Amino acid sequence: MSLVRLNIKGISYSQTQNGAYALILNEVDGDRKLPIVIGAFEAQSIAIALEKEIKPPRPLTHDLFKSFADRFEIIVKQVIIHKLVDGVFYSSLICERDGVEEIIDARTSDAIALALRFKAPIFTYKNILDKAGIYLKVNPKKDEDEEDTILVDDIVAEEIESATAPEANYSDKTIDELHQLLEEAVLNEDYETAAKIRDEISKR
């Protein structure tokens, strides 16, 4: 079975599952998306790894794993989403230490959070993408006759960029006030708010 490389398109809030998020993976050489439902903690960890400017004051679990692995010279070479059973994705970490390769079972959300920290590529098998891959409509203003479809499994995904869009109430803040709010949000480990403030600063 051939492997297909994926990258992260974004994270959107699941409208049907309270407290859950949809992680959207995109095939590198195609248009299909692979939506995976993940928990709030894993979504936060992945978002922090994507947002280079936000540094938590204390290491998250996946940051701790990365530091531990670095100390003992363990490398995560790649992540493979290798199985889909009853809507649940199964993944493996391909690791190496002293030239010896090991395969470690992992939840897909954890595997992707670690892949980001190790800058490791993410793959899935073609048959999984054929089965679960979809064409995500990220722009509701597209022509109706285009062939894009809505997310499967009752996940209502809005445009990916809207997941981190700044809220309107930050527009009347000065840059100094925004930087102060950003620092407070990071200290309080409220990374979702910190990302929104950071976006407002970047927009200025």
C-alpha cells in the first residue's frame, strides 16, 4: 500500500460534539482533506506548536516528551496514520535511537502534536484517504455548482481561518494594551485567547 503525505490545514471547533475539535489534514499532492476529531487539550497542544510566537510558561506534556526524547537522543522520524476502524484513526510513531528503529503505537492527536515538535512528516495509506478523505468547502461563497462537499461525520466546519480570527472587542485596544493582554493570557495558559490577540497584533 502506498503512503500519502499530509500536512496540517487547520483546526476548527466541532459544532456537534461539545468540547471537541476537528483537525483538518490535507494531502500534499492533492485536494482531499482528512478530518480527525480530537480533544480540547490536544487541539491546544497542536495549536501552540503551530503558533511559533506563543511560548507557554511551563512545558506541556508533548513539550516534556520532546525534551525527554532529546535528552536520550530519541528521534521521531515520521508519523503514520495506519488504520481506521469505526471512525477511529490509529497511528504509529516511527522512532530511532542509536540507529535502531522502533514503532510505537499512539493516539493520532498525540502523534501529530509530537510530529510538529520533531518536524517529522505525517503520512497515511492511500486506502484510508480513499475511505475517509473528503473535499472540504472552506469558502461558503463559492459557486454552488462546484463539487466540494461538506465535512463527513456531522462535523460542521466553517472556514478554517475563522478558527483563529480576532474578536471585535480587541479592535479598540492600543498595541501596548494588546501586548499586555497577550502576556496575561500566556501566563494564565489561556492559549486560545492569546492566539486571537496575537492575530490582532499581526493585523495591525
